[in-house]
Amino acid sequence: MRPVQARFTRRGALGGAAALALASCGGRDDPSSGRPQAGSGAGLLNSIVALEHASVAAWAAIAVALPEGPRVQAEVIGRREVHHAKRVAMLVRELGGTPPESRPQSEYQPMFPRLRDEAAALHFARDLEERLVRAYLDALRSLPDTEQRRVAAEIAVEEAQDLAVVALLSGGSASTQAFVTGVS
Amino acid sequence: MSVTRREVVVGALAAGALGAGPTPARASGNDQLELLLAFEHRLEAAYRAALAGDAVDLALGRSLLAQEREHVRGVELALRSVGRRGPRSSAPRGAPREALSGRRDFARFALALETETVAAYTQVLATLDAPDLLQPLGSIMTAGAQHQVALRRLLGEPLLARKH
């Protein structure tokens, strides 16, 4: 695979997904409304569902900016993010909560950086996956329930694999770090 | 001065080791971490044997071996925080002879072992009663997940398991 030079700012890449996650997670999970209980993990899980919805939209945008081979990988990863959103949303429902719904692609799109070329798309993808890895590793410490933590751990594994694929598509190695922490 | 991921993770593991003494409630944590350590020792032994027997690409093998050594040290630090009972009594099993007969055979063996190890981490992270260790152990698990991708690439398999 040929190396790709990244040519846009990290701030721009991270800004969209982060802002979406923050903007999407209020209102539906107020512990004072009676359910779910405060400390149940529902608030955190809802914020992750929102981030996953944003990630699905982000991967759709990334796929469009990639040539055919990498695009297939991007579509596979996008489908994995859909599945992650469903799994985490299910955990929220099991707590009696209502997970946030996804928005139309057109609402997410303005919040993403401009993906002018393959390099920009892969840079955005890397930042996105780093953020997802960190989100799930952070969640491990805060989620109170065994099944919630199992799901978070299993999805963290898949996000790290996705990050490895992005590294390969960018001309790098799948595995260069002994500790894959992600970034927030 | 920038702080590396390794320094952050090892620092977290060491902080756990300094800040927590052994308690009866953490006895099962000891067993769980011993299990993870056994897996990491197996992986370390397997990559070492593969490098010695030319059963793995040199650069990849060296990289993965170095990472497994870091993982062993990391899990050992975690074990201290839950009060490790004593030194291991048995040498780790490496790779069986048939797994070292060729690079494809070894890659297949290593992929299976990495997959088993990652599964063990997900189980332990779900149930381990040591909140301060979950993130650093998780960052070892995610490194193992990336090893899976590297090995699938060697084997010419789809990079991502098709579960979805």
C-alpha cells in the first residue's frame, strides 16, 4: 500500500465527532426522571451511542473520499460502527433508558473536516478511531455492570483493530505500540 | 518533555501496585491476572521461538516479541497490586513444533493464541474488581487486537473478522 501524507489539522479532525457526541447526549437520560437510576451507567452509555452514530456518519464520509480498495475497508468498518451503536443502545434500553437516535447524514456532515483527498480522509479516520478506543477504555473504569464492561471491552478490541487497518491503509504497520490507549 | 503511552500505562500499573495491598476480596483478581500473565508468557515464548527458527518475518517478529515483553512486565505490575501469591512454578509453553515448521503455520498458530488471549482479557476486564487496573490492562488487550490484524495480513485473510 502506498504511504499517504496527512495534510490537515488534528483539531479539525477531532472537532466534529467530539462536538457531535457532546451535543447529542443530553435530555433523554436524566436520572431525576425516575429511570434509569443515577449511577447505572446509562448516561455514559448514551454518550457512547451518540459518538457511535457520529462515527457511522463519519465513516460514510470517509469512504466517499477513498479509492476503491480502501473504500471497501471503510465500508466494513462503517458497518461495524453501526453494530456497536446497536449493542450499546441495547444496554441503555436494558436500563430502562432511551438511547439517542442517529441524525441524517446531512446534519453531521458540516461538523466534519473537509476530506479533500485520501490523506485527509485517513487522517480523520485515525483520529476518529483513536477517540473511539479511548472512549471504550475510559468506560471500562466507570461502567458498574459486568455485562456493560464486557461489551465495552469487546468493542474496544474492534476499534483497535479498525485503527490498525487505518494504519495499514496509510502505509504504516498494523501494530507499533505495546499499549494502545487511544486519545481523547 | 512528552510522555509516551508506555510511560502512562506503566505508571498507572505501578500506581496500582503501590497504592493497593492484598485483600481477601481481591483473591480472585490474583487468579485472573495469573491467567493473563500465562497467556502473555506463552506469546512471548512463541515469538521468541519463531524468531529463533525463522518462522516469522524478522521485523514483525521482533516488534511483536518486544511488545509481549512489555505486556509481561505490565501484567506483573498489575499482579503486585492485587498481592501476587508467589513466583510461577512452571515454564511457559511456547509454540508446538508443528507451529514452527513454516511461516504460515506459525502465523496461524500465533493468530489463534492472540485471539484466545484477547478473549481472556475481555472476560477479565468485565469482572476484575480493581478499577485502577482496567484501563492499563485494556490498553494491552487492544494492542493484542492489533496483533491479530498484523497476523491476518500475513496470512492474506480479511483484516477484520466478518461478524457484522
